Amino acid sequence: MVILTGSVLAMILFGGYLGYNLNEKKYYDQIVEIKPGDRVLPILVGLNPEKKNYFKGYLKLKSGGKNIKAGYYLLKGDYSVVSLVRLLEEGRDKMFKVTIQEGLTVNEVVDKLVKDNRIDREKFMTALKEIDFPYPTPNGNFEGYFYPETYFISEKSDEKTIAKTFLRGFLKHFPAEDYPDKEDFYKKLVLASIIEREAVLPTEKPRISSVFHNRLKIEMPLASDATVNYLYNYTKRRMYYKDLEIESPYNTYKNKGLPPGPIGNPDKKSIDAAFNPEETPYYFFVASGGGAHHFTETYEEHLEFQRQNLTSGEKK
């Protein structure tokens, strides 16, 4: 018969208590970022403050966290102190971050992904055209459907998975069942993409939308520099009259109505503005400084404002 001394029994009990706390699991559903050179302990403690001392002690046993790999991690599930540190050491569930800014084109997004060695351009464009999508994509054109926000994507993702991630982001904001008239939605998306590129202040989007709606009603050309600059991949810092001579259905100086497709990826405020323009008498607007625009009803008023306030103005 083995008789345990008090000290041995205490050690066994402490070991059991320690093991329980190191392996007790907690549910996480979040993205955690670890940058090169970061102190790991404060990050782990921030995830579960109650386990501060256990993280601290366990990291000492694990070379102070030196084997933990930098990156973005998706934590979705139950993790203990031990399993969480192991995940970070092995680099499992690593994500990469992609931010699609308002107004960027699909081509600009693809350029960034190619530059960061995340995709092969040809494979991505092929995969994109193989995706079944509920909204119109004339001739495989997905312009307008890469919703502007920040995405965290598994580093193991292939081209089709990445493309589907962006499109799911769009459908999250605009479920297909909420917009039964898909052709009308597509027209509004085209208009929203123009509003996105023309507006600087979000509060002006419904008013800019009103100008374009008013022009469309009387079959007046939209005359948007942004639609022409789209043809130049937005490389023009300023549009000159010679630039407006380019022959294309996207040239809204030469062609009435909407261009055949979006000219970038608009956000929800721009799309809402396309659906819900302000009621105004305006047909013209011009930049007036600080991102704001001056709106007028007649072309004479438009020119007069430019003469009095601007050294150079652009027609809208």
C-alpha cells in the first residue's frame, strides 16, 4: 500500500489543476493579427485575460513564443492555451488580408493580388467566369460585384475560392431575393459606379445621383469624366478635351444613356443613392473645393459659377 505524503499529494493536485487550466477550452470567433516583432504574450492575454498566468508560464516552456509565426489567423472554434499556442506555432489557419477600396476596378484588385503572389491572373479570370452568379454578368463582366470592404482569406485558397469570397461579400449586402428585377438592378449598379467615382463626400451621393437621373430622363448625355477615365484605367489626373474624343460606348460625352457596364466597384451608399436620388432641379455640378460640389440647374449658371469661383473647371 502506497501512502502519499502531503507534499506529493499537493503536487499531484497542483499538476492536475495546472493541466486542467492549460487545456480548458474557450470558444473564439475572430481574426487575430500577429506582426513580425510583436510581443506575443499581450496578444494572447487579450484573447483570454483570465488565462494570463497560464499563457505566461506555457510560453516560457515554449521558448517564449519565438516559434510563433506572424500573420492573420482565423480563430473559429474551441481552443485551449495549449492548442492555441500550437496553432500559432504551426502556422495553421493563416489568412491574408485584402482591402477593396471604394471605386476600385476588378482589374485593379486583380493587379494587387497578382503583385502579392496570391493568384495567377489567367486562372483567376477563368475561374471567375465559371462561377454561377445570380446577377447579370454580360460577357463574363463582373465589374461592380467586388464589394468594397476588407476580406480575410485562407492562404490555402485557390483562385475560384478567392473570387467567390468577394462575390459572397456583395451578396451579403445585396441578397438576390431582395432584387427580383435583375436588369433594373444592373442599371442601378452601373449608375452607382459612376456616382462612386464622381462623389468625394458620401453625403453628396444622393444629390449627384439626382443630376444623373435628371439627365437620363431628358436623354441628355451624362458627360461624366469618370466613364472616360475608366477607358484609361484611371491614369488621367485631369481630363482634357482631346481625351473626350475617344470612341467607346463608355464615353458618356458622345453617347446618351448609361455605359454598358459599371466602371468600378461601388459601396452600399452609392448603390442606395442610385436607387434613391434626391429630388432636385439640378443638371450640372462642378467641384468647389474640399471634396464638395456646386450644383446648378442651367448651363449658364454652371458656367457663371466657374467664371467667378474657379480658375479651371470641368463640365459634369
